[in-house]
Amino acid sequence: NNYPGIMNLKIKVLAGSCLPHPFGEPSGEVTSPYVILRLHDVTTTTTAQKSEELLKVEERKTHTVQDNGFCPQWTDAKEFAFKVESPGVAMLQFTIIHSDEGFIDDKMCLTAIPVRCLRQGLRSVQFYDRNCQHGSFAFARLLVSVEIEQHIPWK
């Protein structure tokens, strides 16, 4: 494992660009997006008898930007903190959802990035369709701020 120890990861979603309509529709109603960030990680629990690894999923959610799916901005964005126990295998998933008042919210697009591939600073997160970024997904992006703090445990 090239990523020893526990990592503190802080993500702030700042803006989006060219977000597709739900289900990849070419047109439709004006969207009101929000972003769900999910950290998929592996945690190890150790007892006197055994050690076992368990899947851990943490979720954070931005507020909804009303009626602006083309270039939403999360101006008062919160910084979301995650404690990553296994950075070598953890994945961070970004899901953009359309808030549909009075109806079920619709998934617009999603992507997942291995935590070991994240770099500090302002980053552009690319979204893809099943066939690798064609049509309405070609320019879909999120602008995020990434802060990483590595903690190497004492041996």
C-alpha cells in the first residue's frame, strides 16, 4: 500500500458548467442541481480474535442552486470533510441531482475518482456517459477545491 495511514480530505464544490438534463435528454425544464459526494472506503476493525475489513460509505450534500443547471455556483459552499482510512482503495463519487419540487429528484450525471488520484488545489471534475463523454456530457464539469492532509500512524 503506497498510501499509509489516515488521510483527512476536504472538498468544497464551487461551481458547475454545462450540466446535462436528467437522463441525458437534449432539452427540457430548467434544472435546479445539487451535488452528493460519497466516499466509498474500507475500514479495518481489530478484536482479540480477528481482524475484519468493512465497507464504509460517507455521504455529504450541497444545497440546491435554483433554476441554473447551465452554470450553477455554490457561493456559500460548505467544506465537506472526510476521514479516509484506506486511501489506496477509496473512491470519491460525485453525483449531480436535479431537485424536482413535488416529484422524485432526477439523477443528471455522476463520476467517481480514486482518492489516490486526487491532487490539492482547484480541480475540474469531468463527467462521462456510458460511452465516454459524448453528446450532453462532453463539457459537463464541476469546479471543486481539494485539500489533503496525510497522517502516517506510528508503528
